[in-house]
Amino acid sequence: METTDTVARLAQPLRKTVLKSLLVLTVAAGIMFFFLNVRHGLYALATIELAMAGYSAALLLIIRNTRHLERWILSYILPFFSAMMFAMYTPRATDSVFAWALLIPILSHLLLGRRTGLVVALFFMLVSVVIFFDKNYDKPELMQVVPLANLSILSLTIFTLSHAYEVSRERTEQTLYRMGNTDFLTGLANRTRFRDIFDREKHRARRNHSPMAVLLLDLDFFKSINDDHGHDVGDSALVFVAHLLVRRLRTTDLICRLGGEEFGIILTDTDSRRAMMVADDLRHSLARAPMPVEDTEISITMTMSIGIAELGADGDTLRELLAAADRLLYQAKADGRNRIAVRGDRVPGGPWPESVNPDYVTVSG
């Protein structure tokens, strides 16, 4: 679901630009064809053309600040293609009107994406084919093999290229999005994605009146690993820790590498008391899981210190929560490392939960 939403969000600027351009063209073309069709006595078609021009002009104003672009795209594209089908079906319309059908797959994919665009394009292309044969079955010059083959191959080529372009564009945007929001070494989220997810989860927590906690983790004496074993082993250690965090946490939690050996975690639907239990589990799991060094008989035991902050109680912005967690993390380091730290008034009903080892807890006043 998140990937689908991300693709739609990334495509919005492109689709809005295409829609604006198309609406302007529709207004101009609708007015022009209105007069041409009136001149030729095609009053029903002229009325539809003028109505589409007026409707497109209104949409130009509506979409300027809309938050529901996809809905307005559908509300335009379906009447537009329907008006196109009506023009094709009009008995006195020229056969050249069928050339407009070649726009269907292009506009469908540009405005609606590869899935919805594919369905809409297939439907209206099939309708245009039915109308073409219904109107021209008694015209030998159009029913010959060569004209039909040329028209079919041209339509299929445009349809295929439109779909291939949209598939390629979506995949490229997803790749660029992942590269811009993922830590290159560990594969975890980076700061940019951490901020985005925090804002989203904060609004959800406020809306549902649910708690949310932020953990700030720092590996103890990490510099000694780089100094004693080299930066390659240090990088392997960061990847090792990242995998451990992913295994121990829920899929609804977000883990971020903030930089160096520092990690941030967003715990959804979690208050400080529950966050202490999660933090102690992470601390305990890392301390009990030595990392083997490749091609050697050496294994490295690592520990971490953790500061805990809760939304509302310790701040309302990510900056405030990270600052609060950082102060507690510093206190945990000062008290001996391999500890978790939390403010005492953030843990109602006692200084710590029963499952948390008090020997590894720093309770700040």
C-alpha cells in the first residue's frame, strides 16, 4: 500500500502539468470545433464540444489547489473520452475523427498510471474499434487488409509504447525515491524518510489518541572497533546491528540510521513504559549476540545505550523528541553504558516494568 501511495504521490506534479496543458487545449479546441460543427449543422456534437470546453475551463480553476487530483483526472478523462466516442459515432462526422483514438492510450497512461490507465485505454480503444467497424463495414476502401493492418499496427504500437513508458517511469521514480530515502550501507531509512514517517505517524497518533515513542540508540565504544579491526569490519558491525533491530522490532516500527553508529526508532502505539521493555530487549539481544568477523576466528561483542522520549510528554516535534532522547542517551553513557535511560515521570506505576533489568536502567529526574 505504501509503495502504491508513494508512486501516486511522486507522479502528481507530472500529471497535474499534463492535465493543465490538456485542459487548456480542450478549451481552445472545444470552442473551435463548436463553430465548425455548427457550420456543418452538427448541433448535438457542437453542444457537447462547447460543454467540454466550459467544463475544462472550470476544472482549470478547481485543480489549482486540490488535494484530490486523481478524482478530478477521472472526472475529466471519462467525459472527454466519452465525447470522443460520441463524435466518432455521429453519422455525419468525417472518418478522420477516428485519428483522435490514438490519443487514448497516451493520455490514459500519462494521467492515470500504468494500471488504471491500461484498463481505461483498453475499454475506450475497444469501443472506438466497434464504432469504426459499425460505421465503415460497407466502405470497401476502408475494409481492405492493408489499411486495416496499418491502423491496427499503429494503434498497437502507440498503446504498447505508452504502457512501457509508464512502467519504466514508475520503476525509475521508485528507485530514485528509495535511493533518496535509504541509508546506503544498512538499507535502513535515512533522516529524510525518518522525518516523513514521523510526521505521518504523529498525525495518526493525534487522530487516534494513541501513544508514540522515539528511541535513540548509540553503539558503545564503536570507535575501538574501527581502530582495532578496520573500517570494513566497522561497516559489517553496523549492518549486523541493523539486521538485529529489524528482526527484534515490529514491521510497523521504523528504524533509521541517523549517522555514524547512531540509530533512531519510531515505536507506534507505544508509551514510555512499553518502550522501556522494547529498549531493554534490544540492549539484551545485542549484548548476547557476538558478531563473527569474516575469515577469522574472532567475534565481537557489542553493546548499546538507549534514550527514550514519548510524544507529547517529551515534545511534539521530531527535533524536540530527539533532543530529549539525546539528553537521556548522554546520561546512560555517563552512568556506564549498555543502559537504557528514561525520565522517571514518564513511567507511571513504578520506575520500570517487571521485565526490565533495573541494573541497566537510568531513571532521570
